[in-house]
Amino acid sequence: MIHTKKMSRIRITGPKPNLWSLINELHAMKLMHLLDYNGKDFETGNSFPEAEPVSDKLVKLRSIISQFNLKLTPRIIKDLSVCSKKFSSIYENYFDLTSKISSLKEKKTFLFSQKESIEPFSSLNLIPANFFGYESISVFKGTIKKPLLEIEIEKTTKDFEFFFSEFQGKKVIALFVSDQFKEKIQGLLAEHGFSEFHFEENSDLKQINSDLTETEKQLTELENKLNELKENEGQFLSDYEFNLEKENEKLEAPLKFAVTENAFVIDGWVALKEAKEMQAKLESLTKNKIFIEFIETKEQAPTALENPSLVKPFEFFMNLYALPKYTELDPTFLVFITFPLFFGFMLGDVGYGIVTLAAFLFLRTKFKGEARLLLNSLIVASLATILFGFVFGEFFGFEFVEHPLLNRVHDLQLMLLISILVGLIHITLGFFIGFYNVLIQHGFKHAVFEKGSWLIIEAGGLLVISEMILGMTSFGNILGGIMLLAGIILLFKGEGVQGIIELPAILSNTLSYARLFAVGLASVQLALIINKFATQFFQQGGLMIIAAILILLLGHLINILLGLIGPFLHSLRLHYVEFFGKFYEGGGKRFLPFGAEKNNV
Amino acid sequence: MVELELGLIAIGAGIAIAGSAYAAAIAEKEIGTAAVGAMAEKEELFGKALILTVIPETLVIFGLVIAIMILGLAPAS
């Protein structure tokens, strides 16, 4: 629980004919984290020859799946061999449909642009044939942006024919001039933002319109067929992709292994608990043709967190931050204890606790995976909120207990003191864990220099405070001073100048825990204001009662939302910054057994 | 003139909060912008980005502590 899962390094050597059955077994066991071979003595293996058609199919499958935008839950297929034929017929069908659709779409765009060019001239009684067949006349047909007057053309020539009409908000012109003025007119038109229409001499608007309807009809028909294909075969495609991916994993596994002409070496990590069992199983499977050895190594093993189901949701916070290294302590259990406490201490209201609990319980049924872990941890936090609600005697901001254990609104100084004390304890705990971490990683001397020094400084500081501020002791100044000095010297030896620079941080870190009561105070004051406001409306009676109820509902809803974000982030921050800062390094590699789902945390 | 003193004390406490909150806001704005930028490139940075962004929040806490100390100067009513 406190430690990450114990791992043992394992190396499997065997003859190549056994490789495929071994890979199959390893994949099914989901126990071994494979390591890439990157030594120089052997070559790395090649994937099995079947891998190429499989990955080729995968590419096709994925392109269809992304085109169809499929988001179905895949199921296990027992026998993959029958699927291949089914898939190729589906793919053929799909390819045929999509290529037909795309060519029809092209045709539609073309017809549409033809229609758009020819249609405007129908109001001018011009048909396409009118624009062609001249020897010495230039024809301009198209739209302009700025209006063009005949006088402007007359400046160039008087010998022209000009048609103009407005069609669906566009200014459409047809201009016939003698060839010799072609360039000048072109220039003039360019100034007016001319863009030309293109169509054929023998185009016929009626024909185009009927072609267009026909194309659209065909298009809908094909798109319906494509949709049908998606509906009918979507599940199969998802299943096939999922299972084929697994197959591919197996076929490409030898890329990680070291091989010789006739033998292979597989290197990896297995959880210590399961290692012996796995060894026995594999050896009996291959009739003792493979050799399994356990290797002593100083290399960092991959990290697998191991927590009871109640604590497990809090692994979410470790995933969010960084996984602990194999040799580090796994702080999930500590987060499990303090995160809900901090959260509850800040939100601390029976009513809010019940509302959020109900909301999280409801949301929990809607989500899976990571989000579910988060919701589970928030449920624990909601329970803590209810608990602290009783301590503070608050129900939606109303004080339902006459003399609660603690009154957040009036006992400000006491609340501040409690917060700081909690901080002091939390930080000290962090240093102790840090001490332990350094102890098991680098030995006692380093632990004393790096973390013990901080503990001594802390104790010294407390002694000084005990005499100077509290006046409780008469020896605090002298003893505390000596301890402070000793601590600082040790710290300097352990962490150098950097450690000295960080000295004031211990004060700011402790004070930072004042947020524990500050966030709660803001939340409870807001609740009080909402209640006060609503009470005034209630007293007026009549219709105002409805307004009062609305104010209560809306006000508390907003306050709960704020109250969720605030305490959540602040509690998280106290862990990540103040607490983890004292001991946590992180950066562990996730233990990912061969054959297990990659996104399954 | 007890009221005037009380008022000045209240204003003092207010300034302590306002000043520190403003400072924290400026600092968080800068860090938050950079953090979101980094996260757009690499989503796994969320945890680290969050931590860096909330670090200046401690400034407000200092302001709050000072404010409470100033309020402590007020005569008990």
C-alpha cells in the first residue's frame, strides 16, 4: 500500500520455434512488462511475416472507423480467420460507395456552377448560344461589384451592346464590343471588379437543371446506402479493429527481443508475487524448452501502484501529477487521508455535503475510467464535508447547532491557528517521508543532510517561538538558536546554496495552510449573505416568497459550484506544492504488462 | 472618535487583501498564459501546469494573515 508493487527482472531464453506460442501465452497472461532490447551483442528480431497484411488491414479499418466516426465499445472476437473475408467485402463496398459519392459530388459542383452562370441571363432573354460564334466581336459575360454606366463605356467606343440586370443581389452584365477595343474594355471592367462566367455554347439550362436533380437523387441514395453500411457493420468494424490490434501487438512483439539465428531472449519485469507462478506455467507449456532466469539489477523497475479499493480512486491524483519512482514511497494512502479532510474542512456544510454527494453518486453512473476514479475520490470528500458540517454546525449556511464545536464565522483566530498547526504537522510528515525516501535510496548520511536538517530547523524554530512569542519556556531561545544553526549548516552541506535560498519557504509553506480556513470563510460568508437576502424577501410575504425561493436555489447552487472548485483546487495544491515538495520526486515509468489495455489505468 | 479609528483599521485590512490579491492576479495571469500554451503542446503537463499556476496564490494568504492581524488591533466590541 505504502510501497509500489515489488517487481522482479526476468529473462526468458528459448529456441525460435517456441516463440509464437510463448508470445501468445504472455499476451494472454497480461503479467510481463516487456523491455526493448538495445544492446549491441545481438540483433533485434523482426516482426512475423503475417504482420504486414494485418497492419495494412488496420490502416484501412481505422480510416473507415474515423470516417464513420464510430465510438462503440468493442467486443472480443474468438475466431479472427472468418473476419478477414467479411472485412474485404465490406471494404470493397465502402470503397465503391465513397468513390462514387465523391465523383457525384464533383459533378454536382460543376453543374451547379454552370447553372449559376447561365441562369442570370435568362431574365435578359439571352441563351448560351448568343455568346458564341462571332468573328470580330469580343464578349464579356459575368458579374461586377461596382455599377457600370453606359457612359463609361462610351468613352472608349460607341459601338457596343450592353446588357445589365440584377440577379439575386448580383450585378450581371453581358457586353459585346468590337475586338479592337478588347483590351481597353478589359481594363475598365477590371476596375469594376469583373469576374467572368464560363459555360459551353450548347449548354441548356433545362438540361442542367434536370441533370442536377438526378445527381442529387443518386447522391442521397448512395449516402443512404453508406449509412446503412455504417449501421449494419459498425459494431463488427469496431470489434475487428480491437482484436486485430491485439493480433498486431503479438506479431510485432519480436521487434523488442534480442535474437540469434535459432534463439531469442525476452527481457522484462514481472510482479514478484506472480513471477514463480508464471515461470512454472511457461515452463510446462513449452515442455521445459525455455530457460527463465531472475536477474539482480539496480535499474529502476516500472511502477505499479497497489492500493485497496477504497484508496484506489486517489491514484487519480498521482496519475495527474507524476507516478512515483519504483523506489519511492507511494503517497496515495496519505492523500486518501488528508485530501478529503482538507476538502471537508474548507467546504464544511451538511447541506452542501449532501447535495454534492448526491450529484457525484449520480454522475458516477455516467462515467468510466479516469473520470470515475475522480468521482469516487470526490464522494469520499463529500462525506468529509458532511462530517465537518456537523463540527461547524452549518446547514446551507444556517447554524443549526447553538454552540458548535467550532464556529467558522466568529472564531477566526482559532481557525487560523488550527489551519497553521495542521500545516505544520503535514509539512513535518512530508519531511519524515522525504527522510525515509532518501534513506532507502542513498543512505543515512544523505537523509540527515537533505531532510533531517529541515526537521532540526523546524524544531529549532518552534523552540524559539515557544520562548519569544508564547513565553512558555525559558530555554527556547538558546537551544532553538543552536538547533537552527546546526540545521542550516547541515542543509548547506546537503543541498548547497540552493537549500539556504529555500529557507524562507518553510515559513511561507506553513502559512499557506491558512487557506484551509480562508476558503471556507469565503464560502460560509457567501451562504450567509444569500440567506439574509432571502429572509428579507420572505418577510415581505406574498409573491416575494417565490423570489426568495429562487434566490435561495440559485444562490446556493452558485455557491456550491464555487465551493467545489475552490476547495478541490486548494486541497490539491496543498498536496502537490507544500506536501509533495518535501519528499516527492516522481517520474516513474508505468508498469504496462504485454497484452493489457493501454488506456486502462 | 472610536468610529474613525475603526474605519481606518477596516480600510487598512482591506488594502492588505486588495493589494496582495492584485499582485497574485498579475502573477497568475502570466503563469497561466504560459501554462495553457504548454498544455496545448503536451496535455500530460496538466498537473505541473496547475501547480505552477497556483503558486502565487500564497500571496493572498499573506495578505489575509496581515488583514487578520490588523483587525486584531480593533477594540473588542
